[in-house]
Amino acid sequence: MEPWYRAAELALVPPMQLWFNWRLEGLEKIPAEGPVIVAGNHLSYVDPLAHGYFVVKAGRRPRFLAKQELFDARFVGTVLRGARQISVERGTGDRSPLEDAGRAVERGEVVVIYPEGTTATTHEDFSPGRGKTGAVRLSLATGVPILPVATWGGQFVWRRSGRQSLTFGRPIWVVAGEPFDPSERLDGEPDARRLRTLTDDLMGELDKLVADLRARYPTRWTPG
């Protein structure tokens, strides 16, 4: 039992349900039990809420890989540690986050990773940037395919820079794609070059999902 997780769920889910107009596609692609690796695009600070909500609505409990700076904040860090989320010290090359994530996958949990590692995309159309290889390495180490899950709309709500608005009723869309199995595409040993190629392929799958959401998203909710 994780009281901090339950407390965070009770505090966040009801206002999120009330304030935003959610569209969740592909919930059935997250199995009712067993390990799942979710790879998401990272547009805004709303993304963990969107991906977390998606996983919770599928009846599961997400474990995020989150930057250490969040764990260093007094209250937020207490909640994250109490909810057994996984800290990442970016730029250090520390392998322990992937090892922790691997143990979570082996326990049959849902692990959520943002391959881009940051919301600071330089793409004007908010398409995914270059991904780090951690998600692919985790998949190859555990034998569990990756489920690409894209979101759209949060970048207009809460982002490091740019035009933002907390307008009531804004659509936040989340969609799951088809499972991506790096082991089926791996030709040879998983060296740096092959890991890079597989990661680029994964980001390509996320890019397709993002492009589809962008094309279908209501234009009246898109800032000019």
C-alpha cells in the first residue's frame, strides 16, 4: 500500500477531470496486468499528468522516471519518493535509474519514460526531438516491448516558455500507438550505433502519433 500515491491520485485526478476535456484513445493497449514500458513525447509540464491519467484510467499505476531536481524539492520530493517514483540525475551517466526501472518492470509494473528528457523542444510544430536510448535499452534488457503514447494540448497550458493559458475545458488528448519491440528490429549486438537507430525509429513512431493528434486537434483551441 502506498498512501502517498493514493493521496496524490485523490488530489490531482478530480480537478484534472473537471477542468480539461480529455480524449483518451487506446486505453485497451495497456494490459490489465503485467509489465509495460510507456514512452511518451514531452511537450509541457502537463505531460506527466496526462500520461499518468491515461495509465490510471487503464486501471494501472504508473512509475515515472523523473529528474532529481523534483526529488530535491521538499514537498514534491516527499510525494515522489512515497509514491515510489524513480529519480534520474541528468547528465551524470548514472545507470541506477534504468536498473531501478528494470526491477519495476520485472515486478510487472508500468514504467513511463520520456526519451527526450526535457520539454525544451526546438521544433516549432512541437514534434518530438531527439531521444535518448534509455527506453530501448530498458526494453532490450527486460524483453518487454515499448508502448508509444503521445499527448497533445498541454503545451498550450503549462510550458517553460511561449503562449500559455489555463482556459477551462481545453482539450487534452492522449493516444497509444502499436507496441514497438526493439528486439525484433535488432540486427546484431546492441552497440551504440544500433541503439541510436532503434531510438530514432521509436521517436519516429511517436512523431507519427503526434502528427495525427496535431492534425485532428480543434483549431479554435490552437493559438494563432
